[in-house]
Amino acid sequence: MVMGKSDYRNQLEEMMAEIQKKSASLRAEKDKIDEQLRDADSALAALRTVYEFESKRLGENKVPLFIGKDATSRFAGMRLINALAIIRRENPGISKREACRILEKEGFNFRTNRHLSAVHFAWIALEKKEKRKK
């Protein structure tokens, strides 16, 4: 044993236990929020499906793209892959071109002039990501 040195292990153990407790609490809260988000996404997808069906019944082929009347794009500030994930989840079977058109109507910032190419590469990356999850 070395003289003159303090043993901080008890304090460190207390600090670690406190952080682990807080971490567990945050994880539980995150799980609850994730579940609420899944429920909200599911409800939104169902409403969009009914809205789309009603639009087609009335001879219009449009999906609501905005959250509110004067709201900005719901994809503002999002990465292209994340925006595509939302579009594909809400519109299963949608083509790349249709997804690209939706994003263009929304005013999505592609950061390139070749929108369809950007959608294609993000689409491929998203498919790879989805395969890894399975």
C-alpha cells in the first residue's frame, strides 16, 4: 500500500452507480418515447392512407405533404435517407421517381441538381440498412 495517496474507489463506485441509475432511467424514458413515436407514425400512416384513398376516389392523386397549412416542409433539415424512410413507410410500394417527386414538391434540399440520382443512392443505402436490421 502506498502511503499518502487517497483511495477514491468508493467515491467512484458511488458516482458510477448514480450514472448507471440515471442511464437506466433515460433508457426507459427513451423506450417509452420510441413507442409513442411508433404509435404516432402508425396513426399518421393510417390517416394518410385514408386521405390518399379519399383523394383518389374524388379523382385527385395527392398525398398531404405538410403538417399544417403554413408549415414548412416536414423534411426540412433531414437527411435524404431519413426522408425516404418516412416516405417508404407511409407509402409501401412507392417508386423512386414518385418519392423524388414528393421530395421536390416539398422543396427538399437535395444539395445537388441530380435529384433522382441522389434518391437512387440513398434508396440503395436505405435498403442495405433495412437488411442489416433483419
